[in-house]
Amino acid sequence: MTDPQAGTRNPGAQRRPALSRRIWDAIVRKFPPPPMPRPRPSEEQLAEGHLTVGVIDYAIEDAPGGDVQGPDTLLISAEVPGHGVLHRRVQCPLSMPGSGRGLAGQTIGLRHTTFDPDFVDDVLVVRWPPGVDRALEPFRFEGPGALRARVWSFLAGCSFVVMWIGIALTPILLCGMIFGGDMFTDLPTWFHPGIALAASVAAVPLGFVMVAVCNGRMAAALSHPARQDGR
């Protein structure tokens, strides 16, 4: 005769999870997964955010493990009355590695959408330090000798191109003359490899000298502008 209460003697045993499940739940409670990173606000949201003045605390130089070392990361702190200190991070606009170290301690204007002190990506820089603005401006010749400086700068660029053309063509022409072959068969009849080789060899020192001369004349034009009105 069967006991009618045998199936209901320990109802909790049927609902008890397996041992592996209980161990997994204990691990999850002890070591919860890291929280998902908050998405960075859009440019439109940041443009309408709160305006704050912060200070660049220090810069973290990008690790040189990759093929190309990237720009530094600037860590910023901004004290907001009633909300404490906000911590933000931005990428240094100067691409030279290590250039962010010179910006430490300088003020920076930024906008943010929240007052979360640890939401580091909630930032839009609206005013960089003066040194950054000057570095990002395109170089322009100024002063009375600016026009002559532009002309000498253009000639220096042309001489630089001539020098590198000579460097590139010299080994090609030299190999063609030494090893022969069909390298010059499809060229016009007026082309002489010997003359071309001599010209390419001469273009290297000539271009180098012209670059130095043009750069010197350009610097002189900016330092000593031409006298005007016969003075």
C-alpha cells in the first residue's frame, strides 16, 4: 500500500535548484559583472549642456605598443558649486606624443550634460588653452616682408621636389645603364640615359643647396623687410 503523503513529504526538495545553479548564483552575487558603459552624449546635447571651466590635471601618454603612437589623453577636473568636482577626459588635439604634458595646470572651457562626477565622456571642449589655439592655426606669413617670404617659400618647396626626384631617379637610371635590358627601348629617340643620369645626380646637391638658400632668404625677408619710401 502506497503512502499518499510520500509525494508531498518534502515539496521544497522538488523546487530546490541544482547544485551547479546554486554555485553559479553565488558566484554572480559575489562577483557581479561590470556595469555597461554609458553612451556618450551627442554633439547636439553637449552643445546645449552646462558651461563649466575646468583645469587639466595631467596627461596620459598613449602606450607605444602599436604601429603608430596616438595623441595623449587629458584628464580634467572641474569644480561645480553644489555638485562637487567633475572628472572628465578628452583627447589632446595636438597629435605629437607627449605634447599634453605641457598643458597640465592650464584652464579649459567645457560643456557637460550631467553633474555625474565620474561620467568622464560627458564633455565637449569649447575653449582650449591659448597654446593649443596657436598650434592649431595654419601658418601664415605676416609683416611687411610676407609677400617675399611666400615667394621664397614656394621656391624652397620646388627645390625640395627637384632634390627628391633626383634621389628617386638616380638608382633607377643607374641600374638600367649597368644591367641593360629593355628599360629604355620604348622611350623617345632623343632620350639619352647618360644625360638623364647626370641631371638626376646633379639635381640632388643642387636641390639641397637651393632649399637652404631659399629658406635663408625667406627668414631674411621676415626679419628685415624691404625699405620703403627710399629710406
